[in-house]
Amino acid sequence: MSDIIEVKKKQKEILERLKRGSTYIGDTYTEYSIMLLLDVSESMSGKKIEDAKDALVQFIGSSNLPDNEVGLVAFGGGIHTCGLSRNSTRLKEEIKRLEPDDGTPMMTAIEATYKQFLTKKAHPVMVIATDGQPNDASEEEIWEYASAIKKKDVRIITIGIGEDVNKSFLSKLASSPGDYHFAKASFELKRIYKEVADVLALPSGEKNYSKER
């Protein structure tokens, strides 16, 4: 009788975790702390930033990632941070208020994002979308820092926007070849963010998430 009770208890636990957006893999679960890093420099003005905001709002509302913690770091001029939480309504409102500003402080944004992960137990994921070049650090400095945090199990997904983006830089910054995405035009961002949500919802064995290069 006790075995039946234990099985039912286990089944209930699995269902509860699935409802919260966890991925069940054998006897383990994957829950995410997802920080969305968005370039809001002047080059993102107009349709680019509006398409990006729409894509982020869609991503947050994705049925594939319910109740995972999600936060935002917008970088342009300075950085604007909305910390990790399950309050999707507040986060969507913050996103809709974003406006372009001068500068692309990507290194500062990545450092601020990593601090958000330090007190979290869920698997940390950064999704970085940009159309330009960082101007607060060299590519080598950013790669070096990213390499260090990837060794601490931080997954980095990058999205390049537009033909002028440095594809080789963002590809190397990503955790794996499959974690780099390219949007030739900003209207493609909704599709790409949906693909990211779909991949994060897969069991670990099915993810296109290979060793750090």
C-alpha cells in the first residue's frame, strides 16, 4: 500500500513541475532562469525595435515556457534591468516602454545579467539580440568573460539582426553552433524567438546544446 502511495505522490510531483514549465528527464528536472538581453541602441530605432519588442512579448507568453523565471536587460546608452521573476505582466509592460538610446554596452549588460543568476538554482540562460557592435569592451574581452561564465553552466543564445551584424562574433559568443540565430530582417524575430522557446522546452537529450567551443 505504501508503494502505491509513493507512486501517486511521484506522479503528482511530476505533473506539478510540468505545469510550472519544467522539463522532466528521468528523475531530474530542468527549470530555467531566462534573461533577455536586447540591444536598444539608436541603430535599432523604428521598425527594428518595435519588431523586437513584439517578439519578446510573444516569447514571454509562450505556452512552451510557462512559469519559468524571465527577466530583461536592455542595453543602449546605459542598461535597464527588470529582474528575474514570474510576473510576466510587469515584464511585458517594461518591454513595451523601451526606447532606443545611444551606445551598445553589451559587456555591461552581460555582467549585469550574470549577477542576476548568482542566487538562482534554475538553469541560467541568456538570450542576446543585437544589430551592432559592442562599444564598452573589445570582442576579445567579451569572449573571455563569456567563456568563463559558460564554464559555470550559463547557456548563451545569440540573435544577430540585420546584414551589418558581426556574425562571427555572435556565433563564437553563443554556447553552441545551434545557439546562434540570424534575422536578416527584424520581422523574422518572432519566428526566431519561437524557435528558441521550442528548443528550451525540449528534453536535454534533444537540445542542440553541445559543448562550449
